Amino acid sequence: MNVLICFDVSDKQEAVKKELLQKGYMSSWKTKRGKDEITCYLPSNSVWKKGEKMSPTAAKEDLKKTASQMGVKIIRSVAISVSGKWDGVAGTAS
């Protein structure tokens, strides 16, 4: 399952994201648009992960554990399973 999680934390937003990236989450993916392959970048407070054992609950627990280890509070978050069609603005790496 592919799971997308978006979050706001009380402090160290980029450090929390970096830690999640080290745990196998990703902040972009490559896709075909016509003949071109483009990289799509998520907003700065969002990451995604794929895997048979991934679920929205697992992503939430990863975020909770990471926030706790870094001494920050989760202000809000949402984790959803993602598949199928999507649309957006590809953006650039930040």
C-alpha cells in the first residue's frame, strides 16, 4: 500500500521530515507525462512510503515515535492510502 502523511509539528519541522526520510519515506516520485519523465515533489510537510505492511496507522505511529524522540508535539496530521489517478503541480526540490 502507498501511504501519504502530511503533518505540522511544534518545532523542527525539517528535522522531523529528514528523520522520516531516513526511515524510508520519500518526498518525491518520478512519473511519465507524455514522452517526458518528471519528478513530482510533495509539499514540505508531506512524505509518502510504500510497502505491503504500510498503512495510515503505521505512518501515524512512525510520526508519533519520531516526534517523541525529537521532543516536539504533533499539531495536526493526516495519513491516507493513495493509489490510482492523481493530479498536481510538480514543483521543485526545496
